[in-house]
Amino acid sequence: MAKDMKFEVPAEMRELAEKSVAQAKQAFDGFIAATQHAVGTAETQVKTMQTGAKSTSELAMKFAERNVAASFEFAQKLLHAKDAQELTALQAEYLKSQLATLTEQAKELSQQAVKMTGHS
């Protein structure tokens, strides 16, 4: 008797199960698409930051080289100074020049930081 009983899923239950599976698949596909988009965005941001960091370090290195060269040039001028008045004048000129240079370098580094963060 039990062998002869057929198990049939009612049509409404089958339809409900099919809809549930379809909705779950749609939700999963949406999740995967959103995840892929997020990963792509993160990769782009990382690449942008790496490029920005490289540019910033190259800029800082250029500034360091320029500043060291200016210091050596100043030292050479000091060695050839004829008296204390000339030493004082050279010192004042160097300080004024370095202040202007450092101000400009700080401005350029600030602009670079703004570029890296993507703000204008």
C-alpha cells in the first residue's frame, strides 16, 4: 500500500518554490555584481593612491635635491666671503631665498595632496 502512494508536490507549492529560487538567484546575482563593482572601485582607488604616492615621493626627492644643492652653493659662497658684512649679507640672502623656496615647495606638496584625495 505504501509503495503505491505517489508523492506529488502541489502546483502552488512548486510555483512558490520556483519563484523563491528565482528571487534568490536574482539577489545573489545582484550581490555578485555589487561586489565586483566594489572590488573594481577599490582597485582603481589603490592604483590612484599608488600613483599619487609615487608622484609625491618624486616631488619630495626633487625638492630635497634642490635644497641640498642650494646649501652647498651657499657654503661655497661663504668660503669666498671677504668679511663679516659679506657673510651677514650672504646669510640674509640665503635665508630669504630658502624661505621663498620652502613656501613654494609646501604649496606644491599641498596641491599634490589635494590631487591624491580627489578633491578640487
